[in-house]
Amino acid sequence: MTATLTPSLPPLNWSTELQTGDSRMDETHEEFVTMLNHILATPQDQQLPLYQAFLSHTVEHFAQEERWMLATGFSADNCHASHHATILETMRAVQVHYEGGDTEIITRLAEALGEWFPGHANSMDAGLAQHLKSVQFDSVSETLADPSAIQNVTMSGCGSVSCS
């Protein structure tokens, strides 16, 4: 018997409201949203391979943003990176629970990520994109136009006005 659970929330659709203003970040975010929706459209007993690919994508997605943060003056232990670490810890635990027989857990997490992501993108990620632009950081080449634009003081914030 195929285990299915109809998602209780509509899928998260990629839209201009989710754009941060950094094209590379936005491409990665659009991939994140597409993969998330693909998981939700898949029967639960077939979700694990998709989820594993999504987890790998999310690891790289967060690592990419964290490289940019470090390159532009954020401290390694900033709260934006801490949010990423919490999400990844949860995602890894979900895989373990799924493999242990809780076949509904990937759907539940995917729904939760669909609720979480717009707020994260519109606060922390949009703030990071604005910061990257202000210091003339090119996210494609991952270089600064003028390395002296980065002050000697490291930032420990989130890249936005809010740490939520």
C-alpha cells in the first residue's frame, strides 16, 4: 500500500515576493522551492531519494550563503548561520526518523519549511543580498570589487534587521 498524505498547505510558489535582489541567491532559492514542492507532490513511500537530494542541495545552499557572509565581514558564528545550522540539524534528524519508519515526517517537515522559507528569504536573505550589494560583492564569482570595502570589524548579526 502506498502511504500518502495530502499536504494541508498549498505549495510554496516561486514569485517575485521571494526574490532577494541577488540573482545567484534567487536561482538557488528557486531550486529550493522547486525541490520542496516535488517532495510534497510525491507519495510518502517514495520521498526519501528526493529528500536526500534536497538535503544535499540545502547543505550547499546554506554553505554558499555562509561563504558570502564570511567573505564580506560576518563572524563565523553569526545568527543567520546559526539558523542554517538548526535547519540542517532538523533535516538530518528527519531522515533518521523516516528511515526508522515515520513515513509522514518528510511531508511534515516540507510543509514546515514551506511556511518558514518566505520569512527567512524576506528578512535574513534579503538583508544579506542588500549587504552584498552595498560592499560590491559579486555572488557569481564570489569576489569583492574592492576588498577594502570590508571593515576590520566582523558582524555577528543576521544580515537583516531581524533575527527571526
